Amino acid sequence: MATEKVRVKKEALLDWYRQMVLIREFENRCDELYKEKKITGVYLHLYSGHEATGVGAVAALRDSDHVITAYRDHGIALARGIDPKPLMAEMMGKRTGVSGGKGGSMHLASREHNFWGGYAIVGGHLPLAAGIALESRYNDKEDVVLCFLGEGASNNGYFHESVNLSAVWDLPVVWLVENNLYGMGTPVEVSTGQPEVHKRAIAYGIEDGGRIDGQNVVEVYEAVSDAIEYARKNGPVLMEALTFRYKGHGVSDRAYSERAEELEAWHGRDPILVARELLISRFKDVESELEKIDEAVKREVDEAVEYAENSPMPTYEDLISNVYVEDDNG
């Protein structure tokens, strides 16, 4: 499946850096707003630490391709190009939100961007990924589905059923496991007989995309690009990115206080830091450009928060809309 690597241009690296900084800043503000009770709900799942995996993987797609994920979805939505303003409005349950204020943190979606969520049920989106890929294959399209999932979901029955059917029908789907080493608070080696999840590909007779460094946006982009093009022509790929989340399973989870040394070690390989160091090593006088990006992103997130806070709440009419499909007679 490997192809000759193309040196990534400066413009692309800067854009990926911008996206990762945007995701981090967006998530940090969401954390603050949740504590201020401006974002509500039982859980808020942040993408901090995963940025290189989401940005690098989504960058490998065409606009016509599809993306679907679970509940840690804010970062992937931003990487897919969804405007931070309606995203933040959705976080606050406002009418101007990307899902009309009905979905909140765990149910972001955008038909315009072929971004289909955002699903709160563990593994519940995997059969949907297979279904979207089946439509593409059935209608002789070249569109691929990129399906993100956590390593914990790989022990779920939905995973086995969906991956098996993708093998039987040669579906154009890339199953990308974001292995952050913990399913909620349970270490992967405690819950999973084969903790290198990508190796399960052999059991289904599909392409093994291997294990990649989920902290390196360039490595993710190159590996997922190979997987996407393979899936477009041949069928499913199962691959795995090693990464780490900087917060708990949800923001109310304090389990990481017991893993301070491990967290510090992963901070040393922060995806934004890795990208920044790569840019500085390749291009002269790039620091000023990076500082401008950092400042612009903070303003962008400030504007998104202001937009969300000033947006109206949904009405009763919004609540009952889109429940039934109306016929020609109304």
C-alpha cells in the first residue's frame, strides 16, 4: 500500500499548524465555558492532544469523501472546515448551532461538509460508516469514508460486525483507530487481548494500515493518504494512530492526577510542538508567521464565543421541526 512520499509544502504545514492551534484553543475555551456552566451536559469530551491525528487524516480526503466519528468530535469537525461560530453555538445549545442547538457537544454534524457526526453511543457510528460506504460502492462512486474510533470501541460488537461487512462487500472505508491508551480509565492492555488493534485486520482479510505516530501530522497525512487511495480502489483498511488525550475521558474525569509522569512525557511530544519544530527546522524566519497564526486563532475563538453567547435559544417550533418529512400536501 505504501507510495513514494511527497515533501509537504510550507503552505500546507502552516495550515495544518493553524488548524491544530485552532482546535486546542477551541477546546480550552470549551473547558472554561463548561466550568462556567455556559456549556452544559453530563459530559464534555475534549480533543486536546489528538490534534495531529484529526488534522492529518482529514487533510488526506477529497471534499466528496465522508467523515464520521464518535463523541470526541469537536476537533475533527474543525479540521473538516466547519466554521467555529456555529460549532460554538451548538456547544451552548443555541439556535444558530450547526445542529440547530439540538445536538450539543456529542452530536455535531454538517451535511455541507459530508461530516456525519458525532455519536454518543460507543461504536454506534460504525454500522453507519459501513452504510455510507455501501452507498458509494453500490452506485460506483469513488467516495471514501474515513471513520474515526477509539481503541475501546474495537471490543464492541458493532466494530466486529461493521468491519466484517466492509470486508465481505469490499467497502471503501478506512477504519482509523485513535488509540490514546485508555478506554475511559482502563488501560488498553487490560481490556484488549491484542492491544495493537491494527493487527485485527488479518482476521477480517482486509488491508492492515499499520500503527502510526498520531502526534506527527505529516506522518498521519502520508499514512492516511495511502490508506484512502487503497480503499478507493480496493476496499477497507484498518489502521491505528498512537496518541494521548490531555484531559480525562470527560472534563469532569480527574483520573489523570494519578498519571502525572505519563502525561508530562506526552506533553513533551505535543502535536503542535512537533509541527512547530518541523516548520522552524525547514524554513527560515518562520517564527513570526507562527506567532501571527497564534494571535489570529485566539481572535477567531473569541469571536466564536461572542457569536454563541449572543445567539438566540431554540424555540418550541425549532424543537418540533424536522421530526417528520412533509409530503407535497404539507
